[in-house]
Amino acid sequence: MSKPGLGILEKFSAHLDFIKKDTRIISLNEGDTPLIKLDNLSNKLKTNLEIYAKFEGLNPTGSFKDRGMTAAVTQAVQEGATSIICASTGNTSASAAAYAARAGIRAYVLIPEGKIAAGKLAQAIVYGAKLIQIRGNFDDAMSMVKQIADTMPITLVNSVNPYRLQGQKTAAFELVEELGGSPDYHCLPVGNAGNISAYWMGYTEYLALGKSEKTPIMCGYQASGAAPFLKGEPIKDPETLATAIRIGNPQSWDLAVKAIKESNGHFKAHSDEKIIQAQQLLASTEGIFCEPASAISIAGLIQDIQEGFIKSGSRVVCTLTGNGLKDTDTATKFIELEPLLINADIKELAQALSNI
């Protein structure tokens, strides 16, 4: 059983063979994110499903990336690294910068010009990362950092770093322990595909250890304009307002496909319109504000219910990968922001309350 008040590397060290007694763990007490039962949403959808949200947006830097970053930076420091580098659409940059600051090493971040949410950019800057913008997309940036890491003494901490997935698999451990077993279905966003790969790794490990009796059916969702798994090949110019999954060439392609095939799951794509509708629905019915990329897990859930893929009476977990405060511009672009203005008069207030 996991211990409270510790980071994931300490809590799950028995399942992480790179953690030794003398390892200096770089942690911000990530993990232990809320597993929230979505009864209001279930009622709204008129379903008898038991639906939960694993809200990874309440990790220290506001996204699931912290689980992998604590592992990648811990190992980098263990190996004597003094600097790390990553390509990012936002969340990875924020997490890498924070854990580098915690470790006392330098972080370099390559980002696509004009393609990163302001909240995520602000985080990376405040944490002290050295940012470099490129005239290109995430996939271009990813190709560049992989080449640089091969030629310079700098550690790459994108999800191609195997320790990233080792850290991220702990979310599956938490779910099994909280639920007393695996869910029937697990719905989550797919961008670079490291997260779905890591969850599957965690579920299968706990099954092998006898800590659960089954593994869930994995449901991976991509934005319609950035859906290489649906196309069956990389996409050169991916486009979606869900910036965290605006990726055309996922680095964990084979592992993600393996997770879908072995679990009898599927990949599906959803429009930006459906993503925003799901984001607003979740916020207004359950009081949970997630970033657009996270909301695709809700959009996918709804469609899979409507199409009968998710069976009646099942237990379903939707991973919400990031906090909505990271990208308020996108969220507010589609809603009325201007509040009603009245005089400081009690009669006007009473009138206003009766009219809205």
C-alpha cells in the first residue's frame, strides 16, 4: 500500500528498479492525484456507468508530466547530468523546468513558435528554463533535441527517455489501489502516446503481481486534425486547439499500438468542437476545469457510450492530463465573459437576479 505525503518514486520504489537506497530523489511530492467519481456526469448522460476522473492536473506543475519528470530527472542527476533538454507543446516544458530547478541543474526547452499556451510558457520561464523557439512544429523540435542529445553532454527528458514511462506508470498503480482493482475501461488523450503506453505498463505489471484480476480496455483519443493513429502514419502538419496533443509523429507509437491491441481497445478521433463542448460540460456539471486536451477523454467517453462500445454497468476511468488554468485563452474564447453590470443598488440586484 502506498504511503501518504511522499513522491511517487519513494512510494513505489519496490516497482522501480532504478531507485536505490542511495539515490537522490528529485521530487515535488507528485502523485496522489484525486480520483473523482462523476455522478453528475453519469446522470446527465443517463447511463448506469460508474465513471471516475483521475485528475492529473493537480500534480505540482499542473499536469501528468510530473510523474515521468521526477523519474527522468532523478536518473539524470544520478548519472551526473548537469543539464536536460526537451521539445514541448507546453506541459513537458513546465515540468522539466520545475524539476531541473529542484535538482539545481539547467533546463533547455525547444518550443514551436506561437504554438504553446500562455500559462505553460509562463511556467517554464518562471522556473528558469532557457527557452528556444523554432519556426516549425513539435515534431520538428523533437527531431532536433534527439539529435542534440546524441552529440552533446545533455540528457533528453521527453517520453523517449525510458524513465519517463517508469514514473508515469505509477498512475495505474494508484488507480488499482484506490479502486481495489482495475477499471473495465480507461479513456485518455493521446498525443505523443507515452501516457497510454505507461498506463498499460502499470496495469500489466500489477496483474502479473496478482494485485488486480484483470486489465482495462484502453480507449485512446486524438484530435481530428492531429490523428496519426487513425491515419495509420505520421501527419506532417497536425492542427488542433488542444495544443497538448498537437503532435503528428508520436514517439511511443509501437507501445501505444501494443496497448490498444492487447487490451482490445481502440483509437478514435474527435473534433475541436466536441473537445470544447466536453470541457464545458465537465466544468459545469462536476466543477472540474481541465485543459482542452484532457477533455477529449470525456468527448471520447460520450461517443463510446453512444456507439455502445462501453458496456452498460461498467466502471470507467477518464484521465484528465492537465489543469484548465494552463490554457484559459482557449477555454474563454467560446463562452460569454462580460458579466452583467449594475449600480450598487439592492433593487437593481433583485431585478438582475430574477432575470438571469
